[in-house]
Amino acid sequence: MSNLPIQFEIHPSSGVPIFRQIMDQVRAQVASGRLKPGDLVPSVRQMAVDLQVNMMTVSKAYSRLEAEGLLERDRGTGMRVRGQVEHLGSVTNRQAELRDLVDHVATRGLQLGLTDEQIISVVKTVLKERRS
């Protein structure tokens, strides 16, 4: 695994199945370059303990990522990022993935009667908290 600690989190009440949340976060970590080709992802057991979820949920996510060609099984070692994953890494692709989430945030902010500046302020505050 790379030197940076890889951060995963789930939101059980989000309406998105937990295995999908894990898959999306692994894809995002690869797209951002935080997980590089050859890096090991956390073991099924470790991920399940860290996220406090069933090991079968993590196994399902990893199996689907393996079927997509993003991860590969390395016998005796675990799952690692495959060598050819550059299609995920373009800025355009990463922005497109983020757009749906931002659309939801913008809609909710407007529903709450917040101005553009107030919505952006909240986003900036969350970003600052995440980076510290």
C-alpha cells in the first residue's frame, strides 16, 4: 500500500448500498492516484472491522471491482490495484463523477433558502475540515 493512509467511510442512511459505497470509494482513490497500480487495498477482514460492516459486504464490493478489472487477486497477499486503470484518472471523468453529488448539495441548499455564497461556504468548510 502507498505511504498515505487510505480513508474509507460509509453512510448507512444514505440510501446507497454499502457495497456500492465501498466500490465508489475504491474507484475514487484509484482515480485520484492515492491508490496506484500494484498497491494493496485493505484486506476484506480489515475493511470490515474498520467500517463495522459484514465481511461479505466488503467481499462483494471487491469481487465486483475484480470483475470490472480494477482489482486483481494476488494469491497469498490480497487484492491489489491492476496496472491498467488510467481510464478512471482524467480530470473530466473525476469531475463528472462528482457532479451528481454537487447537484444534490446545490438543490438541498437552495431548498433550505441558502444563497450561492452560503452553500459554497459550507462546502469550503467541509473541505478544510477534511484536509486537517
